[in-house]
Amino acid sequence: MIKEFKELLNKHSKVTILTHRNADADTLGTALGIYEILKNEGKHVEVCNPDKKLPIHLDFLPHFARIKNQMNFDNGLVISCDAGSVDLLEFDVSTRDIINIDHHESNNRFGILNIVDFSAVSSSQVAYRFLKNEFTITKNSATCFYVGMVTDTQNFTTLNVTDETFDIASNLLALGVNLTKVNRNLTQRKSLASLRILASTLETLELYEDAQLSSMVVTKEKMLEAGASTLDLLGIIDYGISLSTVRIALIVMVFEDKLKVSMRSDDVDVSKLAIHFGGGGHKLAAGFLVEIQDINMLLEQIKKEIKKRGLLDEL
């Protein structure tokens, strides 16, 4: 596929790199790592994201300030980073050649070239593994790819981590990644609003199925009271799955016209459960959006589907 990749680069004078809505470290790290590589190749490159705000704790990533919320290139090649479907990009790319770089099992192969590897722990790993033998990986690119890997694996603790994961991480660190700087920015830059919304969300924690299933709810009212944005919700669901008996954690977030449900597990495949409700994601981290409805009724539907599928019967 590297031959096709190079042919597409040569075919287009401009490249637009797109990251998915509700941006996380993997989509941004993958995009910015590729941005560095292509800029060093002399390409005209832009990086775009549809969000009004980006995670401020990631502003240490090289070229972070280059990210725009609109596309200025009206033609040229598009590289999609970490998006399972084209609608997650929220830009009109219907007439563009798209290279699709991803690691989600739910990816629907929307690109003219699909560099998709379900076995990879992150899209940044996919990008690094694909590009490392044909392009120069600089310290800046290595930093971006490493941050994507360490965050998507929750500090290398998820079940899909393998020997290769650590080999790649070691190779990236050897290129000069400042580990102290990375760790400080990822763990010690919380906002006051994030602590306030965490406290109010933990008060909603409920346990079901012999404490194997947990749920939490974030309402618009509590968000306003805390002065929080969606970026302040990052990582809250991890508190649900951190309980010793919990095997599936749910968090329901109320937005203006939608409910967003995120799911986490340490040992249960929740991706198919998310797909059932119209969403997708990873085996151990997935989610979906639905129209505004009664939250308790929605949770009952989810619990019934979990029972129907016997997800908590698996050992």
C-alpha cells in the first residue's frame, strides 16, 4: 500500500489532514505526526478539526497551533486520522480522494486507500508502522505518535497491548521524546471545572448486576453549574471501570439534542453492543449517540441488551 500512498501524494499538490469531532490525543497525535512528515517532504499541508475548542492539555504537541477549524484547500488529497466513518470528520469531502488511517473495528472503509489495522492499539501506531520505513520520523513526529499510543492504551494498560506495542514505544522514545514533558502535560493539567464536574458525576454512580455494571450521568445543568465543557469530561468514565467488581462501565452525557453513551470494559467486548445502538468503537471502549429520551429507560434498554447477549456471563 505504500506505493499507492506515494502515488496519491505525487498526484496532489495539497494535502488536508482531518481529525474527528470531539478530538482526542490519538486523532490529533496521528494527524500532527503525519503533518510533520509531509511538511518535511515539501508538501503543502493543513490540519483541520471541526471542534470550536480542542483539549488544552494537548497544546504541547508539535504544530498544535496549526490546527484550524475550517478547510482552506478546496481540492487536493485528504488524510483522515482515527475516524471510523466519514461523518465523524464533519467536513464535506465527497469529491476528494481520501486516505483513511484508523484502527477501529467498526471502520467502514470509506477511503480510496484504507490503511486500517484492527490489531493496532492506536491510529498513531498504524501511521508510524506504515510510514517508518519510507519516510523520516523526526523527534516531533515521534512525540505525536507516542502521545497517541500512550493515551489510547490508558498508559499501556489495555488488553490489546502486546510486545510490539512496547517495542514501538521504545523506538519512539529513542528518537528524543521528552517523557517528563509528555507525562506532566497528560496528567497534571486539569481544569477546576473538570474537578467540579467529576465530583457531581460521581454522585450519580449506580451499580447493577451484582456490581458488575456501573453507570453515571452528566446533565446539562451540572455542566453549567461546574462551568464545564465536554473536554472536561475526559477520563471520568475510568472511575466507573476502576471499581474492583465492575466489568462494564457506562456514562450518559446529555447534550442539546442528543444523549451520548460511552462504554468501557476490561474484559468484555462492548463494541457490538454499541453497534446495536447505532454506534461503534473498540472492543473495550465504545459508544453511541441517540435522540433525547428518558435516561432511566435508556439504561434499562442497555441492561436488557447486556443480559440478552450474556456479556456479564462471560469469564
